Amino acid sequence: MSAYGIEDAGRLARVVSGQVDAGKLTLFSTMKNEMGFLPAFLAHHRAIGFEQFLIFDDASDDGTSAYLAAQSDCVVMQSDLSFGDEITYRDPDGESRRERAGTYFKIALPHLFFDGAYVAYVDADEFLLLPPGVSSISKVVTRLAAEGAPSAIATVVEFFPENVAGLSGDLPKSFDGLLEAYPYFQAEALVDLVPGRQPELLGKSKTARLFKQFDIEPKVERRGLQRLYMSSRAKKAQQFQKSPRHKTPLVLRNAESRLTGSHYANLAPSSTVLLTVAHFVFTAQFADKIARARAWGAHANGASKYRYYAELLARMQARKGSFLDENSLRYEGPQQLIDAGLMRW
């Protein structure tokens, strides 16, 4: 099987609507059937200063593709490869590895258009939060450039309602509505920035804490020939897939600096800038997202985490469980994130 480098992305994916302006501050995202979040996602990120959205659309059939095509600031790309298709990726250092096509496109597609520019990476259910007093992402980019920093890290903070009853109803259509419906977060540091190195991970995600609270244990399911033999890799894939505690939402794209996967860049990030990504996992779409992810199977390790999410939801519903613990706070503003060690500026 052929190995694909970054330079091959242009023949594996194509622009189907819009035209890239390389001079605009751009956010890249991959999407499949995200109409629930899409209007709020675009409105919020426009409000904090993004000028253009480069979207890899993975054959959406819920109206996402048409909605994006109607937005003057959106450029949509598609491919004959689906997000979960495995390919062999050859990185610029000559190392090859098996990778999902969606992760490869996240690494490679912005390189087709942006040289020497910072590009953002945020998923459809994620909303980038800026520090107190910072109204535009351009100020963050200016600071990174002045420091000579190739990237900035963000903590991934899961937001949630008070209890499982809060997962009912309709998904809000605005960022403020999402914060009103799912206002709580865990006020515990998740990463520590270390000068000249990748961040050190701290603590546990809210998902990990809920798995422990509701006694969700990893289980190996054997199907078909796996009843006779199952490789260690297949067994490992069915263990808990950790929810991310951080990602790298701003990366300088050039010959030396690049994203290396879903959460890291190849060079050490700024040690003075720590942003926050508000991740809306536990919403009115939670049950539907579990079902879609398990049917789709394109997430890491065949979406095994969503099997455990299904078990968690069932147990929380049976016990009328609460999401809250002693470190849960109702969100009021970014200063709380600074105080909790989830943001730095």
C-alpha cells in the first residue's frame, strides 16, 4: 500500500465550494453531520475574530454540506476517502505509520494553502475560549509570533449539566445557550506548560471521573474469529480511550512546524499562553452521538469509547445521577479558568 506524505493531500481531497484566501486568519475543522452545533460554532468563532473556515466534510447527509456551501467565509473540501479509512502516512521526517484518513487530512490539508501562517484546529462541538480582556484571536496570534512560538496549547474542558435530566430537550442554537444549558465544568488543572517541552498532563478528564464514579470497567468483547484468537492490539483497542485533556488549537504552518496528530504539534509550544477549549460532550445530543459514533466506527479504535459512554448513560439514567462533585463550578467567565489553572496568559 502506498504511503502518503503531506504533499499528496491535494490529489486525495478537493475543494467543492468556496475559494481559499491565504491571507485570512483561518480555522480548520473536520465535520460529519454537525448541523446541531454548526450555526453556534461558526457564530462563536466569527465573534472571536476568525475570518475563514476550511472544513473537511466527510460526506455529511444532514444538511451540513449545503449549509457550509452557503457561507461566504467557508471553504469545503471532500475526498473519496472517509475519515475512518486507514492509510499509511509518511511524515516529513521519513517515518511511516498507520493513520486514519481524517487525522491525515487534519495534518496535511492546511499545508496546501498556508505557508508561514498560524492555523486553528477545533472540532464542531468545541468552542475556543480567550483569556480575560482578549477580544480577538488575532491578539493571541500576534503574541505567539512575537515570542517566536510555533504553537499554543489549550486545555480541553468538558462542560455538563447538573444531572442526567439536563440531557433532555433540544440542543441550544447559540454558544450562550449552550453555556446556559450545560454550565458546569471541573475546576481542576489538566496540563502544565514546561518551557522547551511538550506539556505535562495532570489530573483526569470529567469523562474519566464519571467512569470511575459510576463503576464503568473496560471489557473485552470477542466476535467471530476473535473468539478463537484476539491480538494484543485488538484487546488494547477495547480499553478505555482517554478523553483528551489538551489539544494544540493554534499551529504555525511552515516547513519546520506542523501538527502531528489530533492533539500535538511537532515543536514545543508557548510556555506562557494556555487557552481553553470548551467541549460540549454531555448535551441533548449525547445519546444520538453515541449511536452515530458506534454505527460510524470512524473514531479512534473503532469508537470503543462510545460503548462505554452508552453504559455510562444507562447507569446515570437508572440512578438519576448527578454530574456534580466538590470541584464542579458553574461557569461565569474566563477568570475562573485562570484561577483553576486551566488557562494562562
